[in-house]
Amino acid sequence: MLTDPVFTFGPREFNEGSPETILEGHDEMDITGACVICAWFRRDVFWRNRDHGGQCFIAAKGEYSTRLGWRFMLKGCDPPYQFLNVQFDIGDGSKLNMYKIIVPTADRRDHFAAFLFQPGKRFVNGIEMVDYTDADGNVYRSEHACPACMIYDGRTERIWRCVQYDENPIQTVQAGGVPLGIGKDSVTNLPKYGLSGAIYELKKFDGDYSIQDVIDYYNATKDNYNHEEPPPACDAGDTRTETCPDGSTIVTHTCVDGNWVETGNTCPDDPCAGVECRNVCRGYDLWSQKCADGRCVDDTLIEKNSPTCGYVPPTCAPGDTRTETCPDGSTIVTHTCADGNWVETGNTCPPTPPAQDDDEINWLPFILITIIIIVAIYLLTKTR
């Protein structure tokens, strides 16, 4: 029997609009070898919009587009809506194998589903196959055998083909490198893929196990869950509605046999879907924008005279001046204020004569006068 799980989650109720459970890390939930991933769950809404194949997720740690990791999901079948595919996808980066089991789940009872992955072993329609050697030593091997098997409520007889795109099933699952999503797809994280119901337990067991080990685990735990028809979830004529972005109202669910069933109605196309409106500058003013009829229009003034829009705060006020006292004692205006900024006037101080140094005095006149005086004194002295 299954023992020592490496991961356990639950119980948790999920409903339309409930917050997603996205768990970062949890590398133990990557499929790196032989293992079993199983869940006890309940589904309350049985028909999904056909634009996504009627699917909702129990858990996922991989991505469809990259063919990596794994995804555990419930998918709708063609009418009558009661029938359902319980599906488990695994990928190795180039191929994607889909394991499916078709079951009637037109109820809100508790159910058990498990994915048994045992590389190197071969399963066909829920039966483990072994090579047959005849008396002559010839070895016969079953064709189209897969290394994995789905078990639902202790049974395997409704197994569908396991391989898509390739007749050689993959034996190694390449990690998806994405978070673990429970009740939703962790990659797209779209509400339409969300589970409406409950996950009572989600577990992973690493190691070599057989189909019987999984069935034994189911038998050991089934008494903990409800296998009786629960009271009706709704009454005949009940509906659920949704208000669309354009203000109109649509009926999203109707009541069928006491169960909520999706109508497939969707809101009219939103012209603003995918339109991203950013803040814009109107002159120096910063505005937020919103989408209206598919176009971005101004919504709210975030900041007037915003530096983001190139506005520079003023450094002076109208009428302010800057002055300078000149060497001769006069005063001139060197700057005036224009539009909040200082502007030079071009005014300069008047020129002043330069002061002469001793080295620059002209001594020639003084020398000539001195000579004339000496000559005069000499002449006066001689005439006496």
C-alpha cells in the first residue's frame, strides 16, 4: 500500500472566484522517477464553456505549450454532460503523453483518482503486462504498452489510450520549472480553469508501486469520504448570473437535476481587453489614463507641474534682482528674474583709471629742473 507521502495538501474548498493556490518551489512535486500522484476530490459544476474543452484543474506543475512537467485535470465530454475525462499529462520537453480515464461523475460525491508512473514497466488498459516467452524461447511483448496507469475509485477498466502524437511513450518527465498550482493551472492561472468543488487531499508518493498498492490505499481511505448522493445544490429554475463590464447581465449557470451546469454564455467582447494605458504628460502636467471603447483617454491629474514632464521649479520670484557695488561706489543690477529663473542683465561697473606704481614715474622733468637750478647758481656765483 502507499506509504510515506513526500507531499500532502488539503482539505480545501474551491468555488467560483475563490483565490488560487499557487505554491512556489516544491521541487518534490516534480516527477523524477517512479511515483504515484493521487487525490480525493469533489466537483460541483459539471460543464465548462466549450472554448477551453470543459476542463478544470486538480493540480499542475508543468506547461502544455512547452511539453514540460505534468497536469492533473478534469475535462468535459460531449453531451450528456454527466461523462467526464479524468486526465493526467506528462511531457519531456518534446512530446506530451496524455493518460485518460472516462468516468460518469454526474454527482457531487467524493471521488478518488490516481496516476501511477513506473518507468520500465508496461500497462495496457489498467493491466500490468509482462513479457511472454514460448517453448522455443521467443519473447513476446505487448504493443502500445505505457509506463503509467490511471486508477479511479479503485477501478482501471475505463482506461483510454495513453499516448498522443507518438507510439513510443516517454519514460522520463522533464521538470516544468513552474510553481505548483492546486485547483488551478499555475501557468495561465485563468479563472475559467478553476475547480468548483473540493480537494480533500492531494498526495505524492515516490517509489516503486503496483496497481494493487493504489487500490489498497483507496480501500483503506474510502470510508473517510462521502459516497452517497448529497442534497441538491440548487432547485429547478434557479440560475446564476454575472454582470459584464459593459453593464449587461448574462446567465452563467442553470440548475439541472439539482446540480449547477454552466450555460456557456460569455460576456460581449471587451474592446479594452489587452489595452494597457500608461501615464502621459500634458505640457508640464502628469495624467493617468483609462481605456474607453478601446482607446486610452485622460482620467486623473496625478501631478501639476511634474518634474516627470520636464518641469523645473522656480529659483526666484518676479521683481527680484541681484546687484553689485562697483569700486567707484556705484551700484549696478547684474541679474533680473524672468519666468522664475535668474537672467544676466549684461550691466558692468564703469572703468577706473589704473593707479601708477613708483616704477612708472617719469623723472625726466625733475632732472631737467635740477640741472637748470645748478647752472643758474653757478652763473650767479661766477659773476660776483
